[in-house]
Amino acid sequence: MGTIVFVGAIAKELEIRKKEAKTIFLSVVDIIVRGIVEDGYVKVDELGTFKVKEKVKPVRDIHRGVSLGKKKFKSISFKPAREFKEAVVGG
């Protein structure tokens, strides 16, 4: 499901205009992003938890085979809530 279909489903469910539904959708996404940036995680009870994980990866010079140290990077993980997982994959 793409954003346009998702916004249309919100509009139909709440019986509002698509423009209003798009504003709601973008606000929710913005709040989730800001929460992850500020707090490192966002937990939505019926959906799951979005979390920033910091990882360390060794860096090597592939031509010389020499270790160049380690590089830190961040990734975002998502752990679905039990209800969400059961609804999607059964349970």
C-alpha cells in the first residue's frame, strides 16, 4: 500500500477530505521521526517500536588486507507489537 492509498483509506475511515487525511498522516510521520531523533525510540502500542541502533563495523583496505579501524553508524530497527504480528502472520 502506497501513501496515496493509505491517505485515501484514512479519509474513508474518518469520513474526512483527502487533504485533511494527508495532513494527519504527515503529522503522524513527522512526530514519529522527531521522537526517534530526540529520544532514540518511539513505541506505538498497537503497532510496535521504532528504535535507533548504533553499530560498529570494522573497516578494511581490501587491496592491502589491512584493518583501518572501526566505523560507527546508525540504523533504524522496527519490532512489531504482538497484536500487529499476530494479525499479519497469524498466531
